[in-house]
Amino acid sequence: MENKLANPAPLGLMGFGMTTVLLNIHNAGFFPIDSMILAMGIFYGGLAQVIVGIMEFKKGNTFGTTAFTSYGLFWLTLVGLIVMPEMGIAQPSPAGFMGWYLVMWGVFTGFMYIGSRRYCLAKQFVFASLTVLFFLLAARDFTGNALIGTIAGFEGIVCGLSAIYFAMAQVLNEEYGRTVLPVGEQKATLAPQTA
């Protein structure tokens, strides 16, 4: 009997996508940071993605392991950066230093985008828009420019929604055994023939 493993990626994409949308509704200026965003960052954006990264490891997927585990830990560190000063555990990071934190995540995501170029367009869009988001947020922190932060918020909502779309496309396409939601599959390239 064949032991078919489920695809854990939609779970990780939903954790990432929903948490990203909610945080960026805040970044766009609609709501303050509150317990709902922090809880999503710890549990769905954080722990769920780490679990998915471990599941991708079991499947032998280096890209998925690196992406989901890293972004799960990103959410946990971000919550820590917000909560630890409130608890008196550590000093808050100055905006300029937070800018460097976001630059490092932008650089990492840029490399992941290059890796995503082997996959469907939906995956590429998630990584490209996330790369832009990290650099916009870094620019906001370096400059203190609220308008850049608002633009980043709207761009982040688009990024999060693209991850939700990609997750649901995988679930629905698998369930129905056909393309319900297109993801822009890459066409297979033929290897050059030798004489």
C-alpha cells in the first residue's frame, strides 16, 4: 500500500497570508497593534508555519522547509520584539535598527524569490511581493515616513491575499482533480537534443 502524504503547504500559506493581511491592515493605518494580531503572529503565522516547515522536511522539500520554518520564526521574533519591551524584559529596538532587521528579511526573501522562479507564477508573486514589502517597511523605519508605512500596509495586504489565494488554489485544485483556481503553472522546457 502506498503511503501518500498530504501537502502541508496550504496550511503554511494560510498562516502566513492571514497573519500578513491582518498586520498590514494595521500598517495601512486602520487599527492599532492588539492581542488579535499578536496571537495570530504566535500561533497561526508562527507555530503553524514552523510545524509545516518540519512537515516539508519530512517530504524532502528544502525550499519549503527553509521558507515555512523561517517565516514562522519571523512571526515569533516579531511578536517578541513587540512584547518583550512591554514585559520589561528588554529595551525596544530603535526604528533604525528595526530597519536593518527588515532589510535582512528582505535580502533573505529576495533569494527565496530567485528560488521560486522554478515554480508557478502564484508562488513567484508571493515571494516578489513579500520582498517589496520588507524593503518598504525598512524604508519606513529608516526614514520615519508615515506615507511609506501606509503604502507598505496596502502592499502587504496584497501580498497576504496572494498567499491565501495560492493556498486555496492548491486545496481546491487537489480536491476537484482539475484547475479550479489557476496558479500559472510553468511549462516544462525540453532538454536540448544532441545528435
